[in-house]
Amino acid sequence: MPYGAFAPTVPLGAERLGRGRQWAVVRHAIENAADTGRALWLCGEPGVGKTVLLHQAGELAAAHGLRVLGVCGAEAERDIPFAALHQLLWPLTRHADGISQRGRAVLRRALELETGPPVPSYTVSAAAVELLDRVARTRPLLVAVDDLHWADASSAEVLRFLQRRVASLPVVMVATAWQEALDRLDPTGAEVLTVGPLGAEQARTLLAEAHPGLSAPARERVLREAVGNPLALVELPSRLDALERGGRLPLPDYLPLGERLERVFARRVASLRPAARFTLLLCALAGPEESARLVAEAAAAADAGDTAAHLATAQRLGLVHVEDQRVRFRHPLVRSSLVRGADGAERRRAHRAWAAVLRPGEARQVAHLAEATAAPDESVAAALVAVAAATEARGGDLEAALFHARAAALSEDPARRGGRLVTAACAAARGNHTGLAARLLDQAVAHGVPADSRDVLDFTQALVRFHADGDVGPAVALLPALLDRLPGRESELWLPALFLLVLAAGFTADPEVWAAVEARAAEAGEIVRLGCDAWHDPARRAHGGHARLGAVLDTLPDEVGTAETWLLLWAAAGLDAVGDHAPLWRRMVDQYPYATQALAEAVSAYDDYLRGHWDRCLERSRAAAAVVRARGSEFNAAVHSYKAAYVTAARGDRQAVEDLVRDLRPWATERGLTFLVHRLRALQAACALALGDYETAYGHAAALTPPGLLPAGVSQFHLVFLDLVESALHTGRTAEARRHVAAGRAAGMDRISPHHRFVLRAAEAMVSEDVDAACTAVHTLPGSAVWPFERARLRLHHGAWLRRRGRRAEARVHLAAAQQAFAGLGAGPWRERAGEELRVNDAPGPAAAPRAPVAALTPQELRIARLVAAGLSNRDIGARLQLSPRTVASHLYKVYPKLQVTTRAGVARALTRAGTA
């Protein structure tokens, strides 16, 4: 196999090792590769047997006629852009003639097969998938990725791009990764299969077959110490001599495991002669594509002796395996122990040897040269800067940041050192590695920043503080002056800085910040004006916004800058149009896979919520929040958290919503993030409405948008528009509901976007004198199915209105449709409410047409009345329905006059007479 690091001495079937569930998924994917692609991750601790499963997958795939492509991440190449991609695509380069000319050119430049002008980074991913698709159409592929956690960031992004597209290709992707690396990886599009420790019986089976002569005491001790880790089960007994294995000598007091297992490898490495250990250090610092021949050349450059003899010794010790002129470590910990165990001089000597044999100027050669350099050296620093610039042009922001930082460390001039640190921080911030960017900024300020780097410093400080902690202060204080200093759009920094100021204005709703944006919007063009109109005061400025967005997208060139793309996506989110323009979404995610993805993930999750993909919204938001928080961005984590809460609120999870409000509102209020504060109140309104707590829902909604008023400072006013109207109707505030609908109509709300139009039409139908005719018109409105939640709410209102008028057959159609829609969304309280209406509607005899007093009750009032009739107190009713006792009392205040009673006993008698008790 062309990949792999560790395989047990005795290969056992997956089922016998307790991996039957994981293997069944892998096998099914491979056996059906021709029909549908699939991406699978095998995740677990080091040594747990992930690579064994990967090897079995390769063998099965080959047996089924699939082409197997192997990729192995290497710690030594994590800073080399597209190193892993080179492994993946190199065997396919002869097939490149079958793809587009642009794709061929992009891949040849990315793989450094030819030189040329920089290409947009997204095209590397697109071209790679184009090539894989071309090859797979004639013969399905298995892409086997070992140690994904060690893959360089650029290649990892390409692989993530592939796994998001793999379902439409005859390609199966199986990757292994350390469990602890999941927080910084992105499994979007892949199914994560956890490979845990072996069970007791499987561990005994593996140990018995790997070491059949082990004595009972030794076997029990190893089983107890190994705790099901296959690598430990196979390797630990090998460290014992024959007398210990046979039980004739007591076992050592201490057997390493986990981190302790690394010490086992370190001791075995220490047993090598210095020249052999240095040869293995060369192997550890090499990438997986370096051949044994090239290792020998590097050893010769360092005068390290007989490479073949050294490797043979290491192979006898079980440290490495030499196959097809490739040197492979039996476990990544061997490589780690070699690098960590070598002293600084020995490591520099090894790096110097690699720098001597690799092509001058290529990224790997310069990286080795830099590691071989202990003292400041301007020539090496300049080489690093050149590599960083080329890396940035290919979209490798994180790698570029690391190259710039290393160049700063080797700079002889302190001023250049500070400037290069600022450049490194800016690259890290663009890549959404906020924590790294903040540390680099601190270092830059400590060294001193030269005048020609002040503009980049101001922008980066504003960007980092905004994303790190939601602090908009630097953006507000620094960016207007920075924009005035820069030569407009001629500067690469001008539009990104303006976009950051737009974000600050949108999240603070500060008129002065918006004024600073508006003063520069004319120069920025239609894209910026569109975003401003959608977020600043949409009720008065965003008319025709959806059409304007479509016109802009229709005239876009093939290649759009990063900042322009962000602005377009931001505008599309404000117009609820992300899902209407698939090309826009693809540009955002696919063209810039190495840039920050926080906003793209957030607006995508929001779009999922609007269009009824609620589980995907939750999964996307929660996963993205974990990733950005791990990268040091509390602001983006907060954004993703409240996006997930759209779903939990609509599903009536009051505890989750209140927990979020408790944690997030003080943080947002302190930072002046008015938009977030408004969204939290809107979530409270939505949750209360879901639970039938209409009084509370109305209070929250009216606090945001008072009846008849659409404030400029509430940018997404339409998201609470229907909540206010519906809660007003349920609390007897019909006049207020109609006043609000009139305000929406007068503002031309229906001319902003299709979603705004649907929300207004639904609200108009709810307050109409003829609800039946008005709702029927909205049900048939073109595109109404796009908004399933609001459509189901309208059907529930329509059905309940018909039911109260005795039109049972017509009511059942709408109530059943609403119940089904709510069930599909997982909106439990809404589904129960529709079900309650159905039960009342379908009840035989008097229940089908209840007496007028009972028919006047809302579903929530009817639920409370029934609990009162059952003898429950207000406190008990509140606990059952998740309402406060005061809210229950408020409902009863309306129930009594409707039932024409004055006591709780009278409620029970009224329900009994109506047959609904």
C-alpha cells in the first residue's frame, strides 16, 4: 500500500477486533462507490488501530476494482503548502490532459511543475476535484488519507473541499485522524467513525495471537496496562525479554502507555548508534514522498555514514519499514521522539543536510534552511518572505503567517522584524487563526513597528480585536482614518478595511459608525451600497434589494476579490437570499477555502434555518462554533451559538435559550453589540411563542418593534414581525396586530425580498376579516414552500379559524399539513398544538362542534383550562407547560369570561358540558 505508519504484527479482521460497526460502514461505502461517493473519518487515539482499518479498506477497494490513492500527513511537512496534495495527485498527472486547460495550469503551478503568475487559491481545490472526477468516471477511486491531522493546511482544505463534494462523485474518501485533533479539523461532509479502545475479549484475542507464548501473569499485566490500545498490546510485550515473557522473571514495575508509550520508542531510538539515530532523524524531518535515495543523499551531505546499514538496523528494531524505496515509521510517535530527543545542534545539522539536497528556493528547501539557521540572517529571512508571498498567492494564509514569523525571527534589522511580524499577524487573522494573530501582534509591538507597516497594523489590530473578543473599539477608532489615508480601491487593504467597518456598523447599529460607512459607500460601488441598504435601515432603504443583488451577481467577472465576495454574501444574508444564489455560495466556500470561513458558515446556517434544514443548521453552527473558539475567536463563536439557537428557540427549548441569553447578553451589551442583543430578545420571543406563552412572546417582540413601528436600528425586523402579530392576536390585541401589519404594508416590506413578502402576506392573512380567502391566497403564493416554518404556522392559524367555525373537513386539511410540517422540523410544541386542534376538530358529537364559549379558547387556553379542570394549581400547570404561574393566571383571566364562569370549578363544568374535559 502507498500509505501507512503502523500495522500490528498479526493482522486480524476488523470484526474480530471489535470494529465490525466501523468496518461495515467502510465496506458498504466501497462496495457502492460506483453509485454514490462517501467521506468517512476514522478517529481515535494514537495506536488504536485506525491505520489497520485503512489498510483493509485499501485491500478491499483493490479487490473491487477501485483505484487506490494514498496520502499520508507528515508532521515535518505541515508548513509546506500542498505537500499532501502532491502525494494525492502525482500518480494522476498523466490524466490531466482530460481536464480544462485552466485546471491543468492551476495544478501544475500548485504542484510546482511550472512557474507562472499567481492563481486564485480556490481554483486549486476546484481543479483537483475536476481531475479526480475525470479519473473516477472510468474507474471509481478510494482516497485513503492517513494521519489527516498532520496534513499541511492547504492540502487539508482541498481534502475538505473534496469531502463536501464527494457524494456526487464515484469516490470514497477514508481518512484517519487523532481524536484530540478533531477540534481543529472540519468534518463537514464526512461521517466520523470513532475507533475506541478494544473490548476485553478483543484485546485478549489480539494479545494471544501477537504473543502466543506470553505467560498468564504477564498477559494479565499487559492487558491491565494497555487498556485496550492495540499498539500497546502488540508493542509492550516486545520490550520484555524471553524470561519476563515466559513468567520466569517478574515484570518491570512500570509499563508505559499513551504518553508513556512514546518513551518506549524513545528508548529504542536511544539504543541506536549516533550515526544511525541521525539517519532516522533525517527520515523524521523528511516528508513521506522523500525516497530512501534522497535520504541517502542528505546523509551523505552530512557525512552520516552507511544509510542502508542504518536503516536495516532500525527496521530490525521495528522502528521503520522500508518498502518501494520509501522509509515509513511504524508509528508517528517514533518520528516525534526522534525530533524531540535530538539536541538543537543535531536538528540544525539535519535540516542543513536537507537544505543542501532540495531544489533551492522551493518551500521545503527554504523551510529546512530556516530551521538550520540559529542566528539572524537577512538572506534566509528574505527567502522566507518570498516563499510566504507565493504561499499567500495560492491561498495558504496560515503557512504564509508562519513563514513571515520565521522571517521576522531571522531578520537582522529590528524594524524589519517588527514589520514582518505585523505581516504575519495579518495573514493569520485573514485565515481566522485569531489567537496566533494576537500573539504575533504583541510580538510586533514589543519589537517596534516601522512607519510603512502602520496601516497593516491598524487594520490587523481592528480585525483581531473584533474577532477575538467582539471588541469593535479599534475598528471604530482606527478604520475611518485608515480608509482616508489609503488610495481608495487601488489599495488591497482598502476594501477589506471598509468591510470590517461595515460589520462594526451592522453589529453596533451605531449611527455614527454607519455615517462613516455611508461617507465612503459611493466610492465603494454597488456591492457596498447594497450591503448597507440591507443592514442599515432595510424597511426604508432595501426596496428592490433582492433584484439588485441578482443584477450584481449576473454581471460579476469570473474572478472576484475576497472582500467583494464577503460583501456580497453579507448583503445576501441581509436579504435572506443566500440559498437563492448557489453560485454565490460556491464562490464563498470554494474559491477561498483557505480564508476565514466564519461568516460563510454563519450565513449558511441561518439560511438552513429559514429553509427548514434545522438539524443541519444545528450541526453546522455547533461544529463551527467549536472550530472558531479553538482558533481564538469568541466573537464568531457567539455568532454561531445564536444561529443554532434559532432552531432551539423555535423548538421551544426554553432552558437552552435562557442559558444562551444569560451567557451572551452581558457580553454583547458590554461591547455595544446591539444586533446580538436584539437577536437574543427575538429568540426569547420565538421560544415563548412556541410554548404558547403569548404574553411573554408579545412583550419581547413589542420591545424590539412596537406595534406600528419598524425601527431603523433593528436590521432584521422581519424575523420578529410575524411573532409580534401572532402573539398579539392570541392575547386579544387585534388592533395592535393590524396596526403592525399596516406599518409593514406602508413601508413596502414586500418589495425587499421574497421572504419579506411572504412574512407580510402571512401576517395580512392572519388579521384579515376573511381569513379563509386570505390564507388560501398565501398558500398558493409562488415560492411559499421555501419558508416551511412560517407556512406551517399560517396553515395552523387557518385550520384553527376554520375549526372554530365548524368547517371540519376543510380545517383537517390544513391542520394535518401543519402537524406534518412541524413534525418534519422537529418543532415539538408546534406539532402538539396542531395535534390538539386536530383532536378537537375530529372529536365525535359535541366535541366536533363545541359550544361557542369553548370554541373561543385558543389552543393554549384550552390546555390550561383542561389542567384546571383536572385540579392542578397555577404553579403545577406552569411547571408542566414551562410557564410562570403569573402567565398561567393571565391566561385564566381571559378564559373565565370566554367560558362565562367565575371559578375554577366553573371551568371544569364548562368543559364537561362541551365534551372537551
